[in-house]
Amino acid sequence: MNPKVLIIDDDDLVSSSLKKVLTKQNFEVQTCLNANESKNYISNFQPDIILLDIYLTTHNGLELLKVIKKEHPDIPVVMITGYADIKMAVTSIKSGAFDFLLKPIDLDQLLIVLNKAIENLRLKTEVDRLHTLLIQDELTPDFFGRSAKIQKLVHSVEKLAKSPDTTILLEGESGTGKEVFAKYIHQKSPRNNAPFITINCATIPKELAESELFGHEKGAFTGASQKTKLGKFELANNGTLLLDEIGELSLDMQVKLLRVLQERKFYRLGGEKEISVNVRVLAATNRNLEEEVNKGNFREDLFYRLNVVKINIPPLRERKEDIPYIAYSFLKEFNQKFNKEITGIDSSALELLKSYHWKGNIRELRNVMERVVLLCEDNVLSEHHFSFLSDSKSGNISNEDQFILQIPSKGIKMDYVVKELIQKTLNITNGNQVKAAKILGLSRSKLRYRMEQLGIQVTKQINQK
């Protein structure tokens, strides 16, 4: 779109002359001859730059400048006047003016000032966007864990990241960390100083998918009332775009996405100008896209376009040795977030975390750590802080595996119940304390402590009585 310039000057000859000249230079121009109407003009026209005369018949241009900068601080205002007054120029700049021009206005000088203002505005928008979108904390390989399986995967990812353009398809169950791996790829790539943008294809209403990906112009459809909306491809220009849950995209949008991946060009919805972008595309899915292709739910040509390199991220239950490292990473994160000083996680708690099934994978572990750190008042996280996980596990036990405890009418001592429970568990494991501790949800050291306390002796085969 052409830059918009609003001229606020009650001299009709000057305003019309400037409008004619700037229109020929591909600016979109409106003139405001009555300063009282300037507020409405700014609201309706939404200019990128304002040219403001200092000496208006009914208003002081400097006072109007202060009002404009207060209500629209991001719009650059260039002051114009027919009087060569250095003091006035200094006052204008101090009040927030972008620059100061004298009448008669030199066209070359005016264009230099306007283009400089546009460039400054673009840079400011870019900086604001990068502050919001760039990764805040650098990821390290240890975040992902130390297992051979995951370290091999991280090593492969680091090599793939060095290519600035290679498309990568990340597959894995929900919550396995596909987005985190995508961020790591971006961080380790030559594009790491440009934006990293994510869009979840599963959450976009079908009728808004094209607008979300490619943007739209004002009035392109009912509800498109804003000036112009940039799509995710434009926001990610020169950076990385993650298409999360790509398998949820409709077949119609798959066709349009394929064209953009092939040509790196597209039109905004309702737009007439073709836009070119330089974006590295990563895609993530918890579905098997090859199976979806066979079912007719996913286009084969798009699949091959995305599947240049495929990374399969294993679920957490297949790499339990990584759980302590990931849990400590989250502990550090939530210590900072909640201003806590929790120094560690004890062995019994780590054993519990490693024995848990983690259907939700890393996402579920992160939620658990957030809850525990927020509520914990101790210096170290212990098993009892995670007791709700044991409750959750017991709630999923089938009827035939449920433990049934019968209490005599005359009552019974707790030590007898605990001793009987430990003895029967050791009997099941043929005296193997490690297996018995796992069945009982205890650490081995805690089980041995209870055995010594209750006088339980271990032999190869323990009798029940």
C-alpha cells in the first residue's frame, strides 16, 4: 500500500499543490483545511505521516502538535512554516516533531524527510515486533535431556538448523515438545535474529484461515474493518514460520499453502498486489501424514513439499531418564516466574516423576511443575508435593487390580497394616526391594527405612506369616 500523508494547512493553495506533487510520487494524500476537524481526519484516514503548518488561522500549530503526539505518539509529524525561525524549529523538535521544513518547500528535501520518516516508522514497528516474538531465553541441549536417543536427535537438529531454507517436518505425540524443537532450530539457524512465528492450524476457524496465513485488506470480508492485517507469512519474513498441527488444515487451504511454499509469493485476501516473502517453513503434526495422504485427508504433493526432512520426537515415556533434566529446567523457569528460591528436587520425588506415565508428555510435566512450584513453601520439592500424581495414577487402575482393604470391627494398628503390605509386596517380587519400592510408589531408601522400623527381614522368598 502507498504511504498515507495528511496535510493540515488552512492555505488551500499550499495544500492542493502539495497534494498534487505527492500523489505523483505514489503517496496517498488528504488535506485538512480546518484545524478543528483534524482529529476526525486522523481517526478516519489513519495517516502514516502528518504535515502540519505552524501558523494556522484559528490554531497554534505547536499546541496542535502536542495534542497529536499525546493521542497518536507513533505518527511522525513534520512541521512546515513560511518563517525562518531557529527558535521555533527547536521548540517543534522538543515537542515531538519529526522534522521542520520551510516554505516554499523544496520537493527533493520533502521527499527525503518523508522517506526517512517512513523508514523510522518501519524500523520501530520491526523492533517492537522482535521484542515480542523473539525467543526470550536461550535453549540449551540439556533442556531436552541426556538420553542417547534425545542427544542424537538434538545433534541432528543442530546440523539441520545450519541450512537457512530446508523445510523440516516434526512429528510426535501431543506435548512432546515439537514447538520447542522448532524454536531450537530457529535459534541455531542463520535466521536467529529475525522473527520466529507460530500458528496453530487446529485452532483457526476454516473461514479465517486464509486471512491468518496471508493477511487481508480493509473490507475484504465482513468484519475486516481494520486498516490492513498482516498474515503470519509476512510477520515471519526473513525468519521462521512454524505451521503447528498442519494435518488439521483444510484441503482448500492446503492448495493455497502449496503455491506459497513453491513460489514464496501470495496475495493478501482482498488485495491486488503480489507479496514476496523469504521465510523458512517448519511444520509439526501429531498425525501420521502418510496415512492421512492414503485416506485422502492430506494432499500428497504438499506432504512431499513439507517432508524434505522428517524428525520424529519420541514420547516422554520412552526416555524417562530425561525427566530429571526437563523437570529442573521447568523448576528454574517457575522459580523466576513466581520469585521462588526452591533449590532442588529430592530423589523420592524424581523417582515418582520417572515412574509416572505422562500421557500429556512434556506439556503435562510443565503444567505439573508450574502447579507444584507455585504452591510449594519448602526449599526442596519432595514426594508429597507430587502426591496428586499418585492419586491420578490410582484412579486409572482397572477393577481387577484394585487394592481392597478390610478393617476388623475391633480396629487394627497402622504398623501392622503397613508391615503386612510391605511383606506381601516383597513376596510378589521375590524379595526384590527395587521392584517392591516401585509398586508401592516409594523410593528404595524410604522402603528400607520402613522395613528396618518394622523389623522386616528379607530372604529370597518371604513367607506371608
